[in-house]
Amino acid sequence: MNAVPKQTLEQPMMPKSGTPLKKFSSLFFIVLALVGVIYSFMIGSAALAVFSLLFLCLFIGLPIAISLGVASFGVIYFFTTDPLPDLAGKVFSGLDNFPLMAIPFFVLAGNVFTTGGVAKRLINLANAFIGHLPGGISIAAIMACALFAAISGSSPATVVAIGSIMIPAMTKMGFPKEYGVGSIATAGSLGILIPPSVPMIVYCVTVEQSVGRMFLAGIVPGIMLAGMLAFVSYLVAKKNKYPLAPKATTAEKFKAFRESIWSLSLPIIVIGGIYSGLFTPTESAAVAVFIGLAVGLFIHKDLRLKDLPGILVESTKTTAMLFFIITMAMVFAHILTLERIPHELVAVIKDMNMGPIAFLLIVNLILFIAGQFMEPTAIITILAPILFPVAMSLGIDPIHFGIIMIVNMEIGMITPPVGLNLYVASGITKMSLIDVTKSTGPWLLATVVALVLVTFVPQISIWLPNFLYSLQ
């Protein structure tokens, strides 16, 4: 079972086929972007050209990384005097960054954990303790998603690992399939909020912040959101009088706990090792891989040697895709810096006398729209260099701002047309994308409420890192 499905490799910004209305709207946006490109060349505006070219490429269906590259290199060639060969040095120096090494290791770790039986044991543990409550099997699935998120760092991997086991189990018990799909597709988004998280690493590298602080900042919001999702499952199940599972005996609870000891120890080793200073966040990713291999091969024995080539191939594909996006985004950021777009935006915000609250409302709106069309890595690498300087000028904590971006990315993972978790859930259940989207409604509302709380109550995000780092 592959932890990262093939849909992650790229998603087009607009559907290539569909109703006449969809086709007309696609054509309208393509023409609008093309007019922007032509007008930018007429007035000699590199800023307008780079965004017009970017959206033109996205609307005609080119992958994110290719779109970024075409827009960036096109503007450099026609609007600047920068020699194109020199860009290779800029790209290489940008990628020569130690924290970025954590990405391939965490991707590999997620694949190893998915195949190595970790998810199954976490599910059994959660089920044994809370499965008998109204909606208990769904609550257990959400708790299992939270625990798996703490070792995988991937939303699609979490949906695949937990959903492929729990959704059939819920259906067999008499729960509607929509109930299981909605709760798990939404809870899978915890994979990028509860550390370790690949989008968090990308954010920290992009805006030069501490990965350790960012990881700690995701713990409290992640636990809070998991609790809210579980509460929604409880309310929906109680209202509809869904069946109750038999209560586990003390012996069954002890057995489930004993079998899940190694699975539970993984997040403690990763996060505890970082905070204790035993290893850096980057090194923790490598530690997670080796522990996952040892547990899967020799303790759980669900991982076999013949599984390793497939795991390595899938991990390599996903890593290459992420690094390609990051590389092209660095060139794109170079254009933004040359044109002083972030500086101009800061000046506009200051002239408008906009306060932090109004700015964060606008940021949430921008990120929500972007989340409908792009995956998290692309959004962060494109928008963080633009929005981050403005946030800093308004006195917003950089780690708090990062968590706001990550929670918005979660919402993007469960909203169409490019909600990756929806595609994954649809793939493992054979439900239509429309039905999967409808099923997430109650849990999506809880996620939006969590975003409001995280946005306007900064202490939810920054209390834990500030407290723990003050002890050092």
C-alpha cells in the first residue's frame, strides 16, 4: 500500500472537461490571463507579466512547478538583464539548505509507517478505549489519525493508512459510508498540522524561521482540532442513533496498549529528541526512518524486505515533485524581490492603516481561494514571501502566522476542486468526488471554527514553544 497516492504528483488548476459552464469559465479565465500577458508587455510591467504568465499556465492545465518556471524564466528573459545561466547558481544555493534534507526522510518515514503496521495498532488502541461511545469508532479513527499524523507528516498518507482500515469497518458495523468518509477525510488533514509536517519545514525554510519552534507550535492547535472533530462525530452519531460497539474488556485494553507501545513511542522520540537537543528536526527525520524500519521489520513484522523497493520508488517520486516545486518557487521569489512586490504591498497596507485583524482576515480569504487550486507546498512557496513581510510589519508573530497558513492548507486539502484528501478518500472508497465532498460538511465546519480560533487567539499556537524554549 502506497502512503502517497499518485494524485499528489500534480493537480491542474481548472478541470479539463465538464459542463458547458465549466468550459466557458475556464476559457474566460484563460483569455483574461492572456490579455494580462499582452498588456504587461505593452506597458513593460514585469510584475504584471509574472502573475499573468503564472495564471495563464495554471488555467491551461500545466503543473504547478512548470507554471512557476515558465512565468519566472519568461520574465527574466524579457524584462531583466540577469543572465539565465546565473540562475542555476541561485537555485543550487537555495536548495543547499540543511532543513530541506528533512523532507525526503519524512516522506520515506510516512511510507514506512503506512506499510509497517503502525496504523493498524494505533486504530486498535483507540478503539479499545473509546470505541463503545456514540460514534466511538469514528472518534477512534480521528484519534488514530492524530497519532499517525505525529509520525508521518503527510495528510494523504494519514487518509490512506487509517481510512483503508476504518471506513470498511464502520460500514460493516452499520454506519453510513458517508459518515466514515467525512470524518476520516477531514481528520487526515491533521497530518500537516501535528508535527512533524513537511509544509511546516517548507514554510520555515522559505521565511527563515525555526523548524523546532514551528513543530511545537502545531501540537496544541492539532490536539484542539482533533478534539473538535471527535466532538462533531459524537454529536452526529448521537443525533442519528448510530450503533454502539461493545465495550472492550480490561484485558483487551491492556493487549491493545501493549501492542501499540512502539507505535506510541515514535512521536515521543521524534519530538522529545528535538526538544531535548539529542538531534535537530532534520536529524529526527532520519531517526524516524530507521526506527520505523526496525519496528516494521523486526517487531511488528508487517514490513517485508520485498516492500522496500516500492516504498523507495514512491518516496523518491514524491520528494522529486516537492523539490521541483520548491526550486521553481525560489526563482519565482527572486522575481518578486527584484520587482520589490513584497515591499510595495507593505507600503500599500501601511497607507491603508490596516490593522493586524483586518490583514489576517484578508490573508485567510487569499489562502482559502489559493487552497482551492494549489497544493500546500506551492501555496507556501509562492505566497509566504509576499505576505510574511507585511505580517512582520504589523507585529504578527512569525510562528503564529505560519500556523495560520498551515490550518488554511488543511481546509484546502478537503475542499474541491483540488482537495487532495477528497481524491484519496474517493479512490479508496469508490465514491464520487461530489459525494465525498458533501460528506465532509460537519467536520469541515469544525475546521473553519478552529481556523478562526487559531487566527485571533495567538496563544493557542505560540504558548507551548515560548514556554518550552524559555526553560532552556
